[in-house]
Amino acid sequence: MDKIRRHYVFKGSVQGVGFRYKATHVASMFGVTGWVCNRYDGSVEMEAEGDPEAVDRMVAVLRQDRYIFIEDMDVKNIPLEDDRGFHIRSGW
């Protein structure tokens, strides 16, 4: 199956709740590459690349976390970058 890459901006109670660490863990579970970081406005930005089903499952797991509350999510498809892993970027 072809890979996809998506850029996300998550809004809601997404900072200070372990979002970035959960994203890193879930990405490794599903073989997703990319990065995640906090933004100055309280949102979290993420790029995820992999099998479409794996990327969708990753986001579904994040949405189901008891501490993370995603009120809104902006998503767009972007070109592949062929990352070698998933990591936390320093934000702001």
C-alpha cells in the first residue's frame, strides 16, 4: 500500500497532558514516522507518514487517551519526506 504524509494541528487540552510522548509511543507501535511539537498558541503540531490505516489508527488512539482532549483538528495531505523515525521537536 502507498504511504501518505499528513500535517496536523490539534487544538484543545493537548499540552501538558503527555500528548507528544504518547504520539511517539503510538507511532512506534504502528510504524509511523514524522514528528510532533508544541506550538506557542497551546496547540500541538504533528506530521505523520506511513500506511494510511496506520496513520489513522495513530490519531484514533490519541483521541481516545483519557488525558488528551482534542476539540479541533486541522489536517492536510503533504508530500512524503521518507523520515527514519518519529521524534519530538522543540516547539515555539
